[in-house]
Amino acid sequence: MDDCIFCEIVKGSVPCSKVYEDEKVLAFDDIHPMAPVHVVIIPKEHIATILDVSEDRMAVMGAMISAGREVARRKGIDQNGFRMVINCNEEGGQVVFHLHMHILGGKKLQDGLG
């Protein structure tokens, strides 16, 4: 995807503060954090939304969750707790249309549902 900021980050064209990387995913600090710890995890392959994860690409979801666990450990929020969030489409709060998961923690999070 030519105009996708997350694809540019994966390519290395746009810098990021990398927290974790493996063959399937990349995790980096969010540039507009909404909590003391706010990390974004993206698949290296461009997938627009969670609805676009086909059965043959489902392994990327497991890779994202595994990365989230490791990010929580590295950031020191694994013991006290954290939130994993995937927004989908505009009304679900998705702003960048490249599948991504937010890891939020470092303080007691408010119930922002509804």
C-alpha cells in the first residue's frame, strides 16, 4: 500500500521507537500516547482491518497477541495489568487502515466502553 503510514514504518522509510519485532509483526511506541505505556503492534503485511484477516492469514493474529504479551513484559506492565485493543472501521475508532493492536497500561485504566 503506497500511502499507508504503517507500511512505511515497516519498510523503514518512517522512523519509529521500536519495542519488539519478529518475522510477522512490528511493535513501536505510539506517537500520541493515551496512557503511560501505549504501544502499537502491526503485522508487517498490509491488512486493512480485522475483517480482512482471512483463514490463511489467521496466524498473524496469534503473532500479534504473542507480541502483546512480550511488549507488556518488556514495558513492565505485565504484572499490574494492561489492555489490548483492536479498533475496526471508522465507527469502531480505526484511524489508520492497516490492522493494528494497541497495548495500553502503566496506570489504572478507566472503563471506556459505551
